[in-house]
Amino acid sequence: MSSITGVSVADAPGPDDGHTPGEGPGERAPSGDRAATGRRGDMIFGGLARGAGLLVVVLVALVGAFLVIQAVPAIMDDHSNFLTSQDWDVDSSPMHFGIARLLWVTVTSSVLAMLIAVPLAVCIALFLTQYAPKWLAKPGAALIDLLAAVPSIVYGLWGVFTVGQYFDPVAKVIQDVLGWCPLFAKTDTSPASTIAFVSIILAIMILPIITALSREVFAQTPQAHKDAATALGATKWEVIRTAVLPFGKPGIISASMLGLGRALGETVAVMMIVSALNGSEGWNFSIFKGGETFASKIANNAGEFDNPSKTGAFIAAGLVLFILTFVVNAIARVVIERRKAFTE
């Protein structure tokens, strides 16, 4: 029998079917205790998340404030131009110290490391996610990730005692071919103690970071995007170029900035390779010349921190490194947000 509306009487809910209005078959309304507990959990988790975020902001602000408070008096007592001077003489009175040479070595070595590491890391990530079979992709990814667990001092020892001897002939060839360019000019510095060699070691150190993040982003590329490109007749490389790389571009930028942050602040490996260089040599733009980065300069002179006036000079160098890292990450964030807005 059916009603006028065509609904069967057997389909109509009865008084003993165990359902309440608003529930579907097999569903039960959550009890008041469970709902209250869920709301309490959301509030607690939300509060903890906000607190953790605020804690990070406060810590960064406190570090920045400490650096500024300690560095400003030393900069005021500096009798040379802090930003453009190449001198670093904190033993004299008055003191003369500048960051031009430190800034050049830090930025140059980090940029060269990025030029080496980023293309190689992207290629490795593409191979592991798009080309390699599963039996090879997982062990390969694990092997690359293990490089991130190697301490920096091990990289430094490996570079000094093993890799350095093989870099000498490479450096000589580059200097013979490109020596006319000031960036590759010949110097008297041992090739294994130069900015160029340090850049190679830094590139190996940041390679696993960039590779791991890029691999995760490439693996999340929507399958529908790749299938659509394939359906239009695209080759494997064209699928990667039109679907995978555009989707993973923000991830590549983020990974690169994380790697750059480590390269800028690396201390032990750089200190082991370039610490014996003569800091009194004249200015030279060649990457086959030695020098010190901000981090290695501070670490090499840690024994002088018992003198407040000298300590202020090194803290000023640390402040510049702090600002440099902050600016790099801020630029990366702006690029990523603009890319995200364009994609949406």
C-alpha cells in the first residue's frame, strides 16, 4: 500500500525503529558529554598552538633585541665604516672593524652552494618521484635523507683530508680558462682553502634538505593534472615541465631558502677549511681566495669574548648575519605568497 505521495508505508519510520528526528539509519546523535569534551579539546589545542606561535615570535624578538643592544655601542665606537670597511682590528684603541669582506665571503659561498645544490636536488627529487621504480625510490630517498644526519664537522674533515686533493686540478683548469674574469682570477691561496671549495662542501651539506622537501612536494602533484597532460599527448618530460614543476615551484623556493639559511650560518665546516687563511690580504673578488664568513669569524675568535668591547664587535657581525637571514626568509615568504595567490 502506498500513500498519495508515492512513499511506501514500509519505508516510513515507525515509533519503534530506534531513530530520532534528524538522524539517518545507523547514526546516533553525539551525547552532550562527548560534544563538550570535543569542544574542550579544540579550545585546549587551539590555545597551545597559538601559544607556541607566540613563543617563537617572542624568542626571535628577544634575540634581535639582545643583538641590537649589545652591538650598537660597539658600532658607535667603531672608527671605520662598519658597512664598507675591510679592516678588522679589535685589539687597537680605537677599534677599526668592518663587515665588507665578511659579507662578501658569506654571500658568495652561499650563493655558489645554492647554484650547485638546487638544480642537483631538483633533479634527484624528480628522479625519485617520477622515474625511479618503487624498489629503488624508497631506498634512494632514505639514503639521501641520511646525509642530513651527518654532523658538519664530519663534512669539514672529509673536505680537508679527502676531497681537497681532488679539487686542485679542477681549480687550475678553471683558473686557466676563466682567469681573465676577476671572479676566477688566480691567487696564491691553496685551492682546497678557497671560497670555491667551501661552496662545494656547503652544497653537499644542504643537498639533502632541498631534496627531501622538493621530493615531498613533487609527490603531492595531483594525478589529474598529469593524466590531463598525458591525454593531450605530452611526453614524460612535458608532463613534468607543465604539471609537476609548476605545482612544486613554491615548495622548491621554500626548500631552497631553508638550505640557504643553513649555508649562511654554517660554522664548523667553514672554519676548518678557511681558518688558516691570512685575513690581512688585500681585497680580491676571486672565489679562489680565502676568507671568513660571519659565523666562522665569530667562532674563531670566541676566546676574546671576555673583553666587553671586543665582544660587541663580534655581536655586531652576528646582528648583520641575523638581519641577512631574516631578509632572505622574508623575501622567500613574499614570493611564495604571491605564487600561491596567482595559482588560486
